[in-house]
Amino acid sequence: MTVEMISTWIAVAGLALSYIADRSNKDKELGRLVQKVEHLEKSVEKVDDLNYQLNQANLHLAKLESKIDILLTMIENKK
């Protein structure tokens, strides 16, 4: 083997190792991104649940206010 062939093989091996390392890093980064997306989805679910609970509380408050208004009207009419 000549020096040129050896250098070519070393260059090819270097490129192959570089490709494998880049691919491994991309896979790790993709895994981290997937975890972040899953975390964000859970956060959105929590926010949606809290929003639903707030809406339900507002509905109950509106009903209570209506009942209080009716009671106050009844009390004022008895005077």
C-alpha cells in the first residue's frame, strides 16, 4: 500500500466515524426534544384542566349571585 492509499483509507474512516458521531448526537438531541414536547403537552393539559375548573367555578358563582339577588329582592318586597 502506498502512502496515498493509507491516507485515503484514514480519511474514509474519519468521515465514517464523523458521520456516526453526528448521527448519535442528532439522535440524543431528538430524544431531548421529544421529552420537551411531552413536558409541554402535559403542561398544556394542566392549563386546560385549570381553565375548565375556573369556568366551572365562574358558573357556580353566577348561579349563587342570581340566587342572592332573588333573595334580596324577596326581602326588599316584604318590607
